Amino acid sequence: MKRFSFSKLMLVLGLLFIYLPMLILVIYSFNASKLVTVWGGWSIKWYVGLLDNTQLMGSVMRSLEIACYTAVAAVALGTLAAFVLTRVTRFKGRTLFGGLVTAPLVMPEVITGLSLLLLFVAMAQMIGWPQERGIVTIWIAHTTFCAAYVAVVVSARLRELDLSIEEAAMDLGAKPWKVFFLITIPMIAPSLAAGGMMSFALSLDDLVLASFVSGPGSTTLPMEVFSAVRLGVKPEINAVASLILLSVSLVTFMVWYFSRRAEEHRRKAIQQAIEEGAAANVSQPQVKRPTAAAAPV
């Protein structure tokens, strides 16, 4: 009982440590006072004022746009890299390729951002592209960073799959690309969704990489918030953060809900197939085997 009570207390304290600051932020987003630390009553004027703050809302829409592009590109590249690492077991440079794929996970973002900045500057001098740093360069930097996370998540799922299903499909005449899209992709769909959501969150939250590879007119939300916080936290920032928390919570709940429904349908289908198979076995007439005639004494 003591151990159970201690574990429960640690769980409650951990959840409070994580979610209590978010709750305080949401509460103070309804603060009527201009001073964030002074409570002045309930009000929604900061949410209404967001419509007039074109600079802040522009950075929000820009961050969401880049995050969506990053999620799609990171899932595509990360899945291909994970497929090569798990299914193509022998080729020259496999160890080097695996190290390059996972390098962004352990490399400091400052080093990655500086390297990408030097790369873009050198490319602009050699081939004339990119002429200026903006949304495209931020998207490339975020995709480079997030693809490593997707590769790790998808690789773990691919190693757990039963290869006999894919081999049976190819024995029946299916092409490799058809097996990949019709069999492999549906089986790793949960890991693809997890990698996409992780890439979206990492891109939306990134500050260091965007600070290196961004240019005039391409300020993201973290950059806008960071520059505003140095002069003092504004109530509009609390309102924007609360809206982002609400959106992320709704998307997470929808993904959990539909995943749970799909899992329940799958269990029901398996149970129904088992019951139908059992009923078919019972309904089949049992054929009595002829017994050998007793030999005369």
C-alpha cells in the first residue's frame, strides 16, 4: 500500500508539473489586465484583438504552413530511409547511410542551422538559388531535422512486421511497388501518423533552425514570440498559445478516437470470423469411418 501510494503521488506530481503551467497560461489568456502577472478580471478582448494583430497572425499562419509541408516531406523521406535500412540489408555504405540518417538526432541544432546557412549561401553564389532565404529554406531545414525522427519510428515498426504476408503477395504475382503501397503502407500506417504528428509539432516549435535560415518577411511564430518576450510577455501571446493548445488537443483526440474505432472494428471482425469458422466446423456432418470386420476365429 505504501509503494502504491508513493507511485500514485509521483504520478500526480508529474502530471501537475507538466500541465499546470499550461493551465495557468490558458487562465491568464482571459486576463483583462495588460500586465500578465496582475489579474484584472475575466475578458476575451485579447482573443478579439488577435484579428487586428496582423503581424502575429501572419507568423502563426506561416508556421502552420511550414509545419504541414514539413510533416508531408519528412514522412515521405523518413519512410524511404527506414525501408532501405530495414529491408536492404547489404549494400556498400550502409553503416555510413544509417549514421547520416540519424545524425540530426544527436547533432546540436546550432551546428545544423549554421551548416545549412553556409550551404544556402554557397548554393546562392554557385547556382543562384536560393536568391533569398524564406519559407522554402525553413521548410528544407525542418524536413532535414524531422526526417530522422520519422526514420527511427518507422524503422521500429518495419522490424516488427511479418514478412510472410508480403512474400505471399509477391508469390501470388503482386509487383514490389504494389506490395509496398497496398500491404506495407497500411500495416505501418500508425507509425506514419505518429511520425507526421511529431514532425508537425517539432516544426511548429522550432526556433534555432528557423533563426539561421529565415529571411525578411519569413518570421515564424517561435521567432515572433521570442522577440516579444525579451520586451515582456504580451497578453496576445497567451491567447495565441491557448488557441494552439486547443487545436493540438482536438487533433490528438480525433486521432485517438478514430484509431480506437478502427481497432474495435478490427477486433470485431476477427471475433466474427472466428465465430463463423467455429459454426462452420460444427455444422459439417461427421463421417464415420468404417471399422474393420472381426476376423473369424
